[in-house]
Amino acid sequence: MTDDEINEIVSRLLQERFGDAGFVRSTVASEEDFDGSSILRVTAYFDRSRDEVPRDWLNSLHDIRSELLTRGEARFVFLDGDYLQKEEVVDEDEG
């Protein structure tokens, strides 16, 4: 499978699990791990800070891996999160 095909599946699964938690999009990149094995690095992007996003990574990683295995994709998946920081809001009347 191509990275784009995998990302379509991954994005759908992450949207289902984290849509209410500010999930925006995902990216998938084929890489090699430390011993030269091919892996998939998935990054999930959220529109809020890390403190506000549920940390249900294990179940979402299991869902991704299971779905990809049923489609013949056996590479190991690493799942990372990227969290957009809230902009600090300054009250102009304060000072």
C-alpha cells in the first residue's frame, strides 16, 4: 500500500476516535527503524493543546494496525501526536 492509501484509512480511524477531541489530520511516512526494517510513522495533528486531548493511543494504534493487517499491510506502526498550542489571550482592558 502507498502512504496516501494508508493515510486515508488512518485518518478515518483517527477521526472516528478523536474527532471530538480536536483531531485535524494525519500524515503517514514510510521509514526504516534502527535495524533497517520498514515501518510506518503516523502523526496525528490536533487543534488544541496536549492537556486537552484524550490519550487513548493504545486503542487507536491497535485499531490502525488491525485494519492495515486485514488489507495486507504488515509494517509496524508508530503513532505520534502533534498538538497546536493555544494562543495566549491577553485582555486589553487589563493594562
